[in-house]
Amino acid sequence: MYDTTQPPERALLVGIETGRELWQTADSLAELEQLAATAGVEVMGQVSQKVSEPNSRTFVGKGKVQEIKQLTEELGVDTVLFDEELTPGQQRNLEEALNRKILDRTGLILDIFARHARTREGRLQVELAQLEYRLPRLTRMWTHLSRQAVGGVGLRGPGETQLEVDRRRARERVARLREELKEVHAHRELYRQKRRREGLPVIALVGYTNAGKSTLLNALADSDVLAANVLFATLDPTTRQLQLPDGQEVLLTDTVGFIQRLPTQLVAAFRATLEEIEEADLLVHVLDITHPNAEEQGQTVDKLLGELGLGDKPRLVVLNKIDRLFPGAPSGNGQGPHSDGGTDWSAQVSADMELGPEYIPVSAQRRWGLDVLLQRIQEALSASWQPMSVLIPYGDSELVSLFHEKGRIESEEHTESGTRINGRLPRRFVPTFSQFKS
């Protein structure tokens, strides 16, 4: 009986070092190897080159191209995987020079997203991102036809015609996908409007891929969102309801993980996740404190949030997987959905690590520090509330009820003109009461 399984692709990794990178080249290539493994690619080796600027034609220098060519033959490599996004011209030139499949970091991440997309919205977003990435690169599929002729002769035949057909079909598909995503986004916006009317605060979990966001969501909300030790295990935003220690109901949303050099096509396509972050009253940045590149990962998330215009949002930083640094179990029975045996353990760890008040050590997997995290979320939400003094006409008594339900009353007085209330409101409700300010 014959084995019909396909052997894994074998790849050589290539990176450059200009001296301006946030990440060390070796660390970035190590992450690229992990991405390759997630996509089912076997890495046979890696090379790097120090340059002031990438070569405009082949990304790396001419001599390095020859070195790569020799290595691909020695190692039996099918694919050469570059750690940055290549231009269509660079990709085409490298394919001709190396006679191997050329893939860059963007193409690899898009492939991983395509494998992990589960919902209709996720699949639409990934397909749109892939098409927009591939459209300017369609010409490379037909280079073998252009070699059959010299000059313009032969280039006006079936190959060129088919290329134009492929381009037109791709553009038509892009247009259809955008229309379908508009419908999905419209439906999601209706859900958001309903959520706004209900007035539940939104907390968004953000962080580097594989930092433990889904595990934390499961631990806090007693849910069963997929949590796996692979990059980009979950792509679609997932929301669960959660009760804070004072009884307040909030919505906790898990979002797609960030990564360095996040492809621009994905930033545009995954608008739903970004909108969830924009809607949030508070961001909880989950950081894998045990990762050797924890500092770089944190800086990458900060940089991406800043580029998205979200750098000023209120934020807490959760230092996850702390049990690997402090393996001793906290005191207490550890029972219940959020029990960690009290705050003594968390306070001791914070003191030992000299953490500021914005950092909360937790172990999502072992459920350590969760009570402290919930308390800090509650305090952060309360601190973001806005003082309001309003005079509500008696004809709008439903707004008085709304203030009681969603806000904090400090004083209330019934006057001839209506009900005067002094108190605090979540910022999302301020516009509702602005016309009644007194």
C-alpha cells in the first residue's frame, strides 16, 4: 500500500539586519520559524545579511543570492521564506534567480489565517486580504510564457490574455467580497448599537499572538473558547459576559493576536476586530512574561495600538504565565471560578518584581491572580467615569431610571423643573445626558 501523504515543504529562512529593527534578526527569524511550523513547513536552515537598505531588485545582495542558491540545492529546499514583505518585482526576480518558490512573511501569515478562519466573516476577511496581496503578483505566474518569445512577439497570445482574465476575475471577486463584508459589518453594527443601549462596559483583551488571551477569557468567563499553543489559534472576536466583584455586568472580548510586521492587508481586512478594540472602555494587554522577547512583544503591541489611534485608551497590563516564574501555589483552597486564595500572593509577586499599579501578575491556566485582576478592572472602569450634574424634566423620567441603573448617584433633588442629579456616568452615556447639564 502506497503512502499518499504529501511530505512537508522544506524551507530556507532569509532575513536582513539594517540596525533599525525593533527585534534582533535572530529573534525575528526564530519567530518566522515558528510561523513556518504553524503552516506545516519544515525549516532546513537560515541565512541573514547586514545591509544599510534592502536591495531593490533581490532584497539581499547579489553574492547572498548565490549563497542562497547553493544552500537550496545542498539542503533540498522547496521554498525560500523571507522575513519581510517583498515587492512583486523582488519576488519575481528571486524566483528567476533561485528557481524555487519564494514566499515572504506576509504571504505566510495570510496562509496561516486562511487555515484558522472559522466564521463566514473571518473567511471573507482572509480571502479579501489574500486577493489584494496576490493581485499585483499575478504576473509571476506567467513568466514561463514570456520566456518563450523575444521582445513583443508571443506576448500578445493566450498567456497574456489569460493573465488579464485572471486579473479581471480577481478584481471582480475583491469587489464582491467588499460588498459581502459591508453586509456583515452592518449586521455587527446593529449588534453594537444594541449593546450600547444596554450600556454594558466593554473590556477588550489585546496582546501578542499566543500570549494567552483566549485562556484568560476562558478562566474569567468560564467559557470554552479554543486556546492552543500555536500562533493565531483564534481569529474572530469572541465576546462573553462577566460579572465584576461589585455585581456590575461587563462584556469581555478576545481579539486576534498582534505580531510584528503585521501585514497591512490584514489590518484593513480585519476591521471587525479593530472596531471591537475601538469600542472598548478598557484595554487589557495580555503579555507572556516568560517569553524571551516579552519586552519586544510588548513594544510591538504598543506601537500597533498607537498606529491604530488607540494609544490613549485606558489600559491594564496582565503579566500572564507568572506560575513559570513563581511556581509556588498561592495559599487558599483555589476553588471557585475566580478564587486565587486572596490578594497576598499577587501583592507579594508585584513587590518582588517591583511592578507599578498598572501591572497585574496572573496565571490564566492555573487561575492565579484573577480576583485581583477583576478588582483592578472594576477600579479602572470607575476611574474613567465622568462627573455629571443634570436637570432632567419630569417628562423624561426614563432617563432618571437610566442614571440610577448605569451611573452612581451622589445626590438627587426634585425641583419645580425636574429631577436634579449629581453623580458619575460611564463615558458612553454622557452624550445621552449632555442636553440636560445644569
